[in-house]
Amino acid sequence: MSLPPSEIPLGAIRFNSDSQKLEYWMGSAWMQIQTFSPNLDGGARGLFFGRATPTIVNTTDYITIPTAGDAIDFGDMNGAGYTYSTGASNVRGIVAGGSPSHANVIDLFIFSSLGEVTDTGNLTSSRWLMGGGCSNQTRAIFTGGSTFGSPHPVVNTLDYITTASGGNAIDFGDQTTGRRMQASVNSATRGIWAGGYSPFDGTNLIDFVTIATEGNAIDFGDQTHANREGAGVCSSTRGVFMGGGTSGNRDIIDYITIASSGNAIDFGNLLSERRSHGSCCSTIRGVVGGAYPNTDSMEYIAISTTGDSVDFGDLSAGGHNSGGTSNAHGGLG
């Protein structure tokens, strides 16, 4: 028996036996989930944007995610920066905000074309120390961080762009609390953020939004520990949070099932403690790279299993607070 609309949870998923399609509940109607096989232009490609080396640079590296090895120079951002928010379709990679000179800038990269970058517009406000972005094939959502100018107040801002058209960001809603430097994961339906700090203490909070509909974030559950400066990777069904936290627990990896709400579960451990690192993924493999204070190493996991990470290779230069995204993440599969 079907539930009345008032009792259907936001983001619920069902299989429509008439249309033979998956659908999700957007709050007022059931919407069809679009599925496709992305054109990966030679493979699942991950990008790492900028970093502090400790000099803040505009360098962008790329890797082929199914094949371990060292990163290769991709091109440059429109201005040096770090601590931004990122997202991607299977064609375009997006990096927004960050300090110092990237500010409110939103850049677009074409995954298949080295060196191509376009300044597509601006965030609703200049921000840095941002959380990871969430995206599907249509939208990219940027979250949180701090505005510039003393005392760098923390904000709960969510804003977004339509990836194919670009342009200036539009208000999406608010997070449950203002936070900085959160990890993020997503499916085609949901965007999820975990951890972060406001202004200095880490939190175990996880919240989510339905990407297709504007609105405020909703509580999802808790991480296994209070966390900040972590990084997320994901398949279409599972989100994995890697590293971050405080000294002594920065090697922790835990995971969630994206379609359901609940607390995170232990996954395994990183090879070494890591914070302020970037990440990218295919739906099969998740990779983290860089870390504070000046690490160039990358590690990876198989997302569908549990266990410890394995060495992947090295970035072109050591550094921290690099953004990361890919043309094959869980929001596209």
C-alpha cells in the first residue's frame, strides 16, 4: 500500500513497475531518476586543483583513476587559491571560491582538454575554508566556509550553478549549521556533507539535501568521530569519508549508505594520518592526495569493500588544501 504524500520521506526512492524506472520523492511529486553511461574520454579522470606548497599556487594535476601512478600537469586555474568547493559533470570540472585571489570565482575545466579553463561566474559571496561540493550531471552545489575580513565569520550558505550553462551561483538554502572544511559525497539524487568545524572544534554531524530541489539541509546521522578537514569519495550508493579529525585519529575511514539515513560505520584506515587533503573518485575507486603540511602522496581504496588504503602515486608537488573532483564520481553513475 502506498503511503500518503505527507508521510513519504524527502529523497525516498521507489521502482515504478508501470514505467520500469527508478523514481525519487522531491517533496511534492515522484521524479524519474535519469541513468546513463558517461563518456569518460579515455577513462575516469580525476583533477586536483591548486594547493599551498606552502606558497599558494594555481596548479591543476590530473590522474587516470583506474591506473595507479603519479599525477600529470593539467593546466592552471584563474588565480592561485586553496580551500575551495568543487563539483563536476562527466564533461566539466568545477572549482569555486577559495583564498586568496580565487575569492568568489567559479572556474570550469573540460576533462578531455588539457589546459582549458573558463571563468564562468561568481559565488553569491566570496568565501574560503569551504566544504567539498556536491554534484550530479545537472547541478553543482557549493557549501559553507568563511567570508573574508576579520573575524572571518562562518557561514551556512548553500549556492549552486547549472553545470552545462555556468553563470553566477544562485541561493540553494542553508546547512543545518555554519561549518568550514567539510567532506562531501553524493549520488545522482542526494548531496551529503560530513564533519567540519565552527569555528574551531570538529563535529561528527552529517546532513544532506536533495540536489534537484532547493531547500535547507536535513540531518542524516553522525560520523564515527568528531571530524574536520576530511575528504569524501563515493559510488552511486556508498559515501566514504577519509581522514581529517584531530591528531591521533586522522587515519580513520568510515562510510555511509547514501540512500538511507543513519550513522557512519568503520571502513578501515589510511596508510598515514592525513588532513586538509583533496579527493577524487570513480564509482569503483576513491583517491586522496596531498595533506598538511606538505605531502605529495596519494592513496586509494576500493569503495564497495572495506579495508585499509593502498599507495597510488604522487602529485606533481606537495601541498595541502587542494580541491578535487572527477568525471566519474557517484553522482554521475
